[in-house]
Amino acid sequence: MKHQFKFNPLATAILTLLCGSSVSSYAESTKTVSNVNNQQLKATIKESFPGQNFFEQYYVDKHSAPAQVRDVQSASNRFCEGVWVTPFNAETKAASAQDGTSVITADHGYFNPNGDSVLSGDVVIDQDGRMIRADEITIDKTQTFANANGNVQMAQGGLIAQSDRINYNLKNETGDLSNSFYISEATHAHGHAAKISRTSPTVVVLDDASYTTCPPDETPTWKIQAKKIEINQDTGRGVTRGTKLYIKDTPVIAVPYFNFPIDDRRATGILNPSFGFSNDGGFELAIPVYLNLAPNYDATLTPRIITDRGLMAQGEFRYLTQNFGKGSIWGSDLPSDNRYNNKDRKDLHVLHDWQIDKQWSTNLEYNYVSDKDFFADLDSNPNTRTELNQRRAWAFNYGHGIPGLSAQFKVEDFQTLDKTIPDIDKPYARLPQLLVNYVGGNPQGFEYEFNNDSTYFKKSINDSTVDNQPSGTRLYNQFATRYNFRNPWGYAIPEMSVRSLNTFYDQETIANSNSSSDTKNKSVVVPQFTLDTGLTFEKEGKYLQTLSPRAFYAYAPYKNQNDYPNFDSTTASISYDQLFNPYRFYGHDRLDDNNFASLGLSYSLFDPVGLERLRASIGQSYYFDDRRVTLNRSDAIDTEKRTGPVLSLSSQLSQNFTISTNSAWMSNGENAQRDFQVYYTGAKGNLYNLGYFHRNFLPDRQDAYDQAVASFIQPVKDNWRIMGHVQYDIENHVAREYLLGVNYESCCWGVSVYGRSYFNDLDNVNDPNVKPKRAVMAEFTLKGLGGLNNKLSSLLENRILGFDKVNQSWTH
């Protein structure tokens, strides 16, 4: 006959011995889906019998597990055939030690007010969010010491443990567990400890302990074995002594002492090292050291050895102030690079952001790099691109104050890395620039807008390329008013604007050009009218069809601007959207002359499940006057009466297969640019991409470009897959990049090996002395401990379109 007892302290005390006060906070912070009906799992514990393998009770086949458990755990452990199912998931909040009430059932109960009280025979302590089971539980007459013996099982917050014996002091919350097995559902981990001692309410010590995230086989693929592990909740740190990493039964790494975090508090320590090999640097190894200097600032110092180049020092300093914002400073130094004529290689970067209040903010950016090859040779991030002009700027911003008003005041200059570039081709410095935008009125009716760009541009010419490059102040103003008429079936937006451009050359420019100030001050005002209209027609049936014609007109009179400088403007590229844009130039150095109309038509076809089976757009512009405003005096006036058609087509042929193409023609029928792309993503993680991109050279408008790209990911067998990427320059008959790799993922470990051959951003591929850079890299990851290198995934995400999607579906 079963007996029930009301008894609070013992149930709470035994469980907190293993889990401690951190369990409830962990449960509150972890967001997962509720596992399964608790009553069913409680029955599982009650029905288990001595001698049954502890781990096998709670490790079930993934496909037969409850849907909630499978969906949650498969997101992070999709390569595992099984999932852990514990009685109470990490989201379940257990009752506090003071408020929890326990219901105890046992075959026999003996209460002795003058001695020990004993519960025996399948004792189960059931509390909201907790459960304890034992063959026998004894408590002394003072209710100070408690002992549980025989197949003691405890469950709470995604954790469950089984021990031979528990001794516990209820008053000082100390005690120990003998021969304990444990499971952590959230981390997919399990292990064993010969003894678990709770030496204080916040310190737990594990003797002869193991840890792994592999399935509970007889011999896991890897495990950590430590003579002692001390976990301190006060410091947020764990310390291991006598630690060894085992691959199967073979120890491969021994660490006498290791300090690691047990929560998100920062602490000084060694971070994961990185390594690799390349044909122009040899073998390299970097070991970052994190320094927790104070609660509001820290640093990372990284000694790095590159065998063919030398020893390099890297560092980063991050800070957060109470009243003046936050920022970071990072850089590196490689003295006497053996592969770079023994020159010193270095870089320095500074970022600072300060949100002064809700309306005002400021930010600072400074970059210095020693040479144009620095990033290509020394940056360990494979996705880094060489920015030829390194930005240096300070900005002061206004917004979220006066409705509709935003402004920015900034000073900006650049360091040009390529010293062979003549000064005339380097960008202008802005010393300073003021940008103001104000929008008022009704977005569904009359609306008005004001824009101002006031900038002093400065460029110093220190070489012999030209005698002088004009510097001075440019004032651009635009005032526009429009009426926004919109409804579900169409829209019409007429707009009137007035634009003005004033240029004032500085004294140095006037003196160098031997001109009077009157001839070097420029001023022009141009009014403009635009009308943007469109309709939307829908036809419902088995397929939803939409037809959207669009008409656009722009007019602005011609004003001569041949002698005006060009500080920062360029010609807009050809595209479908550009047909409906009155501005031919990016920048404010020219006020366009316009008298043209554009017509466009878009069609979409949606199937019953929402796939856009077809999307087609075609458009063309018709010019009623020549475009006489040009960026440079030498540029030819555009006298074409129309553009060629611009076409865009795409189709979702299925959930997995998509094609798209874009093409634009000139008025003479010559194709100016075209591209074609095909994407396929399979349900099992296979992916194939193919693309072709071509642009013809158009004077003063676009450079020639003719390239093809292809990539694939193909699972082969037993969680192995191969992957590749190629970018081929058809114009120069050379592959700019090859990437080929093999990847294996299992439940608890993974390995990737790949080779890469590529040219850097600034390489002249036609130079016979320029050779591609080749690298072979490997990654080995122990799930639950982190990887030694994470560059391959980052590289694939940036090279292979759709990588993230198939990575989620592979073996899911």
C-alpha cells in the first residue's frame, strides 16, 4: 500500500544539491517548447527499474519522439538520430525552496520524533517542476541531515541525474552524491562523476567526471575526462584539473588546468585558436587571449605566427562609458615581413558611437593601413575585401526631434592605399559637409520636402599629374511639393521642385588658375516637374494574375553647367527602376535637363499556394530633347530619341527551383547588359547555382564585365557532402576563384577540409607575374566544446547563395 506525506525541506534540499539555485534562473532564461505531458514522463521514472541503463531510459529515436521535443532539439542537433526527453524541460520553472510543497509516496514510512525517520520502498517526491525517486530516504530528528540511498533519480529544468547515494546538510546546504550519472537536455550532453560535492550553496565540485555530447553509446566518439571540476556560481567560472580529451579510448590532449565560463559573465582566459596554411604565408597559428579589465571595458590580445612572414601582434580594445558612448580600437603590427621586402605591415582602426540623447548623436571612424596588400596577405577573415580608400570621418547627427527633420554635420577624408594612383583620381575630402532633410504634409495628400547639401571639397595635388584640381564649396538646395494620390487600383503622384546649385572656389584654386573670383563662382537654378502614375489590374481564378502598367514623365529645362566642377558625382547605371528616375547622376554636382517619358508594364502570376510562377517587367524611355548636361566637358551629348527596352523575368518553377534574367538594350539594338541565374535547393540539403553576368563598355557610364559563377552542395552518404564554388572571368580567360571542399557532420563532431585558389581584389589577372593565392584549411569541431576554426561556414555563406537554407534542411 502506498502512503502519501507532506514534506517540503527534504525534496528541495536534495535537488538543489545537484542543480542549486541557478536552475530556476536557467529555466527562466531558456526559451524552448514544452517537452511533453509531465504526467507521462513522471510515469516513465516511476516505472523504471533498478539495473536498467540510465541513459537509455531518456534517449529516444528522433522520429518517435514527441513533435515538440523533436522540433526544438533538431534545430541544434539535427544530425543526431535520437533526442533526450527529460521529465521537466528547461522552460519549466520549479517551485522555490521556501514555497514549494512536496507530495511524497512510499511503500513504507516510519516517523520517529526522537530519532531517524525513514521512507522506503519506491519513494517518489513529487513537487511542481521537480521530482525525486529513491529506494530509501532517511532524515535525522533535527531535520538537519538527509540521506537518500539506492537508485536515486532527480529531475528538474531539463536536467536529470541518477546516483547511488546522497548525503545532505539541510541547514548549510552542503552535501555530496556518489556514483552519479547526469543528462542535460538543453546542451544534448551527458556524463558521469564518481562524486559530486556541494561544498557551499554556490560551489559544486565533481571528482573523476566525464562530459560528452555524443549519443549514449558504449564508447563515445569523444569525451572530456577530468580529475576534478569546480563550478562556482559566485564567480561564474569553472575550473578543471587533470583534464584529458579522449577520441574514442585514446587521449589526444592533456590540460593540467583550465578555467572556463559557466554563464555569460566575461572573464580573462584563452579563446579558441585558429590555424591554416597558404602558399604565400605558410602555416599560421593564432591564440587569442581575452582580458576582462573592468565591467565596462575589455581587450583581446592575439599573438600570431605566420611561418614565412614572421611574428604578428593583434589587439582589440572595447569600451563603454556611462555618459559618452561606446567604441572599439583594434589593429595589428607585423615588423619586417619576410615576404614583403622586410617592410613593416600594420593597421589601426577606431570606431566610437555616442547617443547623446534621443535627438542628438555623434560617431567617429578612423582607419589606417600600411599598404594596399595588407588585407589580402594578412587578414585572417576570408570574407574581407580590400577597401582601396580607407575612411576617416566624424559626424554629428540630429533626428527624432522636430517631426520630419533630420540633419548631419560631418568631416570626412580618405587614405588611398594604392600609392600608384595619381592624386587627381583620389576622392575629395569633405571639410565639412552639412546634410539637411525635412519632409512635411500628408503622405496621402499634399506633401512638401526640403533637401540641402552644403559641402566644402578639398583635394591636394602633390604629384605632377596636373597643376591643380579645383577645391571649393558646393551648395545644393531642393524644394519639392507633391500630391500623393494612392488607392488599391492605382496611383498618381505629380511633383514640382526647384533645385539650385552654387559653387564657390577657394582662394587657392582661384590663385592657381589665375582667375578672378567672379569667374570662379557658379550659380544655377533649375525647376523640374515629374508625374508618376500606375494602375493595378487583378484577375482571380485558379491562378491570381496582376497586370500593372506604369507611366512616368519628367521635365527640367537645360542650364549650361560645362565649367562646373565634378566633386563626387557619377552616372547612374542602367536598370528597370532607373527608367522612372529623373536623376541621371548620383551626386549633386549637376542639375539634370529632362524632357522624357517612360512606359513600363509588369505582370505576375501566382499559383494557389502562393508561388510567383511568373514575374515579368518591361519598360522603355522616350526622349523629346537631347540631354545636354554632362559630367565632363569632353562627354558626348546624348542625342538618342529613346532607350532600348529593359526586361526583367523571374519564375518560381517550384518550391525548390527558381530562374531569373535581366537584360537591357541600347536604342541601336546593341545589348548593354544581361544576366541569367538559376537556383535549385533540394529537400535533403543539395543545392546548385549557376549565373552569368555581362556588361558592355559604355563611355562614362559603365565598365565591361563578363563573368560566370557556379556553386554546388551535394550530400553523398552518411552525413558526408562535397561543395564547391567557381567564379570565372570570361573576358580575361581566368578563374578568379576556385573553392572545393568536403564536409562531415555527426551528432557530436564535425570536420571540414577545403582548398581555395583565388586572386585578390586589386590583382591584375593579366600580369604574368601575379599568381593566385592558394590555401588549404581544415576545421574540426566537437559539438558542445566549440570549433577550432569557423571560417569555412562564413566563407560559404558569402559565396554560395542559399547556403543557410540548405544547411538547415540537410539531414533534418
